[in-house]
Amino acid sequence: MIYGYFSKILKKYFGEPDIDYEKFSDLLCKNEYKRLRTYVYDCMPYQSNPPTPEEKERYQKMDKFVSTIKSLPRFEFRKGRLQKIVAGSKVIFKQKMVDVLLSVDLVRLSWSKQIQAAILVAGDSDYVPAVEAARDAGVLVILYYKKPVHNELLEAVDEHYEITDGLIKNSLRKLKE
């Protein structure tokens, strides 16, 4: 799962709900596939030197999320890095290595026969070569996405499903009573 992609979907379409990631992962497996591991890919937020109070808060929030993910059984966090690009008066942040980390894991697990199915939460056509390599290794590749998504990615996977309100509602963290 590309967390940056998923968190944008949650914010834009679902109002930033409190997701139980273990429950979400299990729902995607649909009791059809035994989950070897859920990989979560993202970058830590940018920190200037010295960091602003807002940067510190964003970093602490993400650090807490990473700790939570790492504490879940069969979950792994893969960390890319964030690159700051200054173009005139405009500042842009780009994730680096996240796509490559996912692609390498997908191909490695597929060709070593550790998995029979891979479930991706993504929307970027950069994953098409890795998806094709996984399929060549005999792995069933299933995509969960939210529109708009690149047609090339939809065509490359074996099955694809849109992330729905029902899936998100069934993935919510239960409030402690």
C-alpha cells in the first residue's frame, strides 16, 4: 500500500476517517488469500533546520503512525525520502524511492514464489513493469484504487476494485468504550 496515495484518498473522498489498518488489510484479502505481510510505503515529512512548529507536529504525527504500523502483526513500513525542490518562489516536495521500493518488493516476492497473490493500493502507472513481472512469475495481481487512475495500470492487473464507502466504513477503528 502506498500510504501517501491512500491518505490522499481518505482525505479527499472520505473525510480522513480513523482506519484500522489491520482490518483494512484483512478486508482486502477477502478471506481468500493468506496475508504474508502488508507493506506500507511512504516518506517522513520534511523538516527544515531548525524545524517549524508545524513541521515538528507533522513529523511527530507520522512517526506515531509508523510506530503503530510497525507494531501490527505482519506489517512492514518501507521508508523512502522526501526531496525539496525550489523552483523560483515555488517549493515542491517529491517522494523518492517509494515506487522503486514497492516494485522491488513485488518482483522479489513474486519470483521467489513467496506469494501467489499481491494486492496493491495504488494509482500510478509507474508500477506497470513490476505488475507485469509479477504476473509473469504466476502471481495474481489485484488493484484497489479510487478514480481517477491510469488506464495502463488497470489493464496491467488481473483484477481491480474501486475503494468504496462500504470498504472504508468496514475498516474503521472501533472506539474504546
